[in-house]
Amino acid sequence: MSTVYLAAEEKTDRLWAVKAMRKQSTGDFEMAKQSLLAEASILKKLKHPGLPEITEVIERENTVLIIMDYVEGYSLERIVKEQGPQREENAVNWAKQLCDILSYLHTRNPPVIYRDMKPSNIIRREDGRIVLIDFGTAREFKGGQKRDTLCLGTRGYAAPEQYGDSGETDGRTDIYGLGATLYYLLTGHDPGTAPYEICPIRRWDPWLSPGLERIVQKCTRKKPEDRYPSCKALMYDLEHYKQLNRKYKRRQNLRWRGFLAAFFMMLCAGTGALGFWKAGEKVRERSYDLFLLEGESPGGQDPEESIENYQKAIGLKPWDGRAYEELLEFFLWENQEGEEQNRGEGICFFSVREEMEIRKALGKSPWREKSNEEYLRENQKDYEKLSYELGLAYFYSYQGTGNKAYSRKWLKIAAGARPSEKLENSQIQRAGRLCKIAEYYGTLGIIDQGEGLSVSYRDYWTDLVEILDQDLKSKNKLQSLLACQELEAQITANGSNFKKEGISREEMEMQIDRAEEVLDHMEILESDPDGEYTQKMKNKLSACLDAVREVIQGIFNQENIQKGRGVDYGTDTE
């Protein structure tokens, strides 16, 4: 058995991974030695950014050393164990990178079959790139064999043919392992533990993509001929999995019509009260799921149809927060009709009309005693999660610029929540900070006859900087961008008021310099969630930095502005 050491080169401080095998620690040393040398032989022929590179092989009588690149990062296994199931966008991005690596291996001459695809063998670097490690079970494809000589692989991730069930391993074997890995990333359930099964991913989470469910199932079919024939074919479906959702929905609609037909036949035949009630509940659940699926707005669908479907889902189950959240997300990201300019500038838009639809969704139906919001409030965790999302929408996105006063009610609810699987502690804390800012808008500059100014602009600046501190430290790129946006906007709008309260030019410029440093070092990948939107937002904020600095200069140089030698940016210069 080999042992891996971390070594550092004294002159350059470069780190290396050293795989070592010694005779005294290994039973059948010669066999293990040949296996390790075979691994090194394969890797030495390969050159790909997603593979470690062999630097040197040192072979002595009782020892074998393989020196290779040290891959710094975390395994996907560790990431899932620490963070839970991953967002679809992340899982798909990693799967596409793995497809590229496997495609490279499978197109060598002879093809290289990896045979040990699993989350612990996949490292995610700090820059988001994926690296595949440990080629101890890899082999060069020979062809024409009835089965492999050795049965190797990790149970749950290894394809049936790796155990001699269905012929020689080939590229489709690795596709099986990739499918099992994707299953683990999306669900958090390890197929390498009993009962060693890969069931449809939406059994664990019904809100996972039907397209991804189809991909995982096709990758992990028992017979190799039933899987994707190549990584190229798999890559195509990964890049178009949302289109697969629409195909799935069309099939579901057909199944749904059949279910309804059977249901009404049952009613016509007559059933007992209990049977009728159970059937009715089943219809409700199926209808709710269908309306949510139909609300996703596949290409060409009228946005009004999507809104109507979400409203119907809410009408069926007003206590379930999913439909409200998806309707709000639809307004923020999908339904940008008439707001193309804002979208192009990297502005998430929440219009007055969309807000009215949200109010309608939370309002009272004529046939119910309570409002939908009252029903939802009984489902506390869902209510708190929606309050958080709605508070952010008002704070940052209402009419493209945000309305702090409108956000206050919802942020206050989220700030009073307890951590749960719906709302993390960091989100609760953020809601509290934003709520504090929102509360200022009702009292800023108002004179309390008994105590003077109710809230000062110095208080406002202090909390604005605190929010900036917390958000810039977060790993959430969009959150950091929103913090920078708020800083730029408030200095431009209230810089004069900040100055009157004793905030110096140096203090303002220091915060702008911090924002610039964050923006300069922020790397946004195309594969990032909402990557296009965040890149546009970053570009817009970076372009505004110099203008904000000029605003600060103008604020502290009032005489020049009055003489017409400066620029009036529309700020309060009294």
C-alpha cells in the first residue's frame, strides 16, 4: 500500500505530492510496485489542466517514489459533507469539467479508462477548476476482451462491468461513475453506502431538475449500451439540461391527463368518504407540482401564463412557501419584459406591477376565511425564508434602485428568525443589519423635539460600513457586489449629509478604495450561478468608482462647485 506525503522544495517553496511505497509495509510488494509504476506510466503520457503532472519517478530495490504536482483544494466529498447537497449550477459545472477530462482520457491512443470516479478523487481548486487524482485503478483500453482481468473500483460508484457482470470496461464505465458522482452532489446521499442504490434524484428532493434526473438515470443504467455512448453526448445534455426539463414536462402533462381521467372515473364509480378524501389530497399535491413546473416559463411561453400558474399553485397550498419564492424569483430573473435596459446594465428589477402581484398572492381569497399570508405564517420556516427573499428584493431591486422603507417589515421578520435548514444564521444576521439601515429611512433627519435628531447620518454611516465589512468578507459574490452598490449609491446621494455629521473625506475614500480592491480581485466565471448578471453588475460598479470619487471631491470642495469649476452630481450641497 502506498502513502502520500506533502513535500516542499527548499529553494522555491514549491509544494509536491510524493507517493511512496516501501517493501516492509506492503504484502505483495512486486505486484503493488508494478501497479504503481503502471499508474505513473499512464500519467506521464498525459497533459491536461484537470490532471496532476508527474515530475519524477524514483525506483529503488525496496522503495518506489512518484513525485507529482500537489493539488491544493478540497475534495467534492468533503464539500458535500460540510455544505450538504450542492446547487444545480455548481454540480453541472463540475460535471462538465469532469466530462472534458474524461473525454481527453478516452480519446488517447490507446484510450485511458479511469475506473475510479468518485467524489473523494475529485479536487476543487480555489479558482473553481476541477482536478482528477489517483490513477491507481486506471488502465489502457485493449479491446476484444470478454471482461477485465481484475475487478476494481469503489462499490456504489463502480459500474457493473467492473465486477465482471457485463464485459470489458470502456469509456461508458467512467460515465457510470460520473453519473453516480453527480447523484451524490445533487442529493447528498452516498451511493457507496448501503443499500448501494441510485434512485431518481427527485425522490430525495422534488424540486431538483427533471432534466438532471434524466441525465443521472441514463448515466447509471446497468447495461453499458443503455448509457451515453460518449462524454461528448453527455456534455451536450449537461449544457442543455433546462431544455430537457421542458421535454419532461410535456411527458408529465400527458401522464397527468391520464391520472385525472382515472380519478374522475373513480368518482363516477363512487367511493367512500375516506377514499374520496385521500384521492383529493393526491390530486392537490400533483396539481401543485404541475403548476410549479408550468410556471418555469419555457421558451415562447407568455409570462402571464407563468404568473397565472404560480398563483394557482398558491391558491391550492397557501401554507407552502415554494410557490411564493418561485414567483418572486420569476419576477427578479425571468420576467424582464419591458426592462431590457435595466437587465443589460446588470440591474435586477422588481417593478410596481410585480409587487402588486406578490401582494395579490399574499392576500385573501374570497372562499377562504384567512389571507394567504396568514396561512403561510403558520408554516413559520417557510414564512421567514420568504420574508428574507422579499426583504432583499425591496431593499435592492424595487424599481431597479431599491426601497429601504418597503423592505423593513420583511427584513424584521427574517432578522427575528432562528437558524434552520431554510434560513442560515449568516442570512439572519444580514437581515438584521439591513433592517437597521431600512429603519433609518423613516427617521433620518427628523427632529425629535424632546431629544433632538432621532437618527443621525453618522449612525447611518457607521452601520453602512458595518454592512460593507460583513458582506465583503462573505464568499457570496452577489452579496459583495450589492454591498459595493449600496456604498456607491449612498455616498452619491447622502455624501453632503455624511460630511455635516463629521465623516471625513479620508473615511469615504478609504471605503471606496476597499470596494475597488474587492472588485479588482473578484473573478466571475461563466459557469458561476447568475454569472452573466454578476459580471455586468461588477463592470457597472467598477466604471462608477471614479465618478463617486469626483462626487466626494466636489462635496469637500464646495467653493469650486459654486464657482462652476466643479461638477454638480445632483447631490445635496447645502
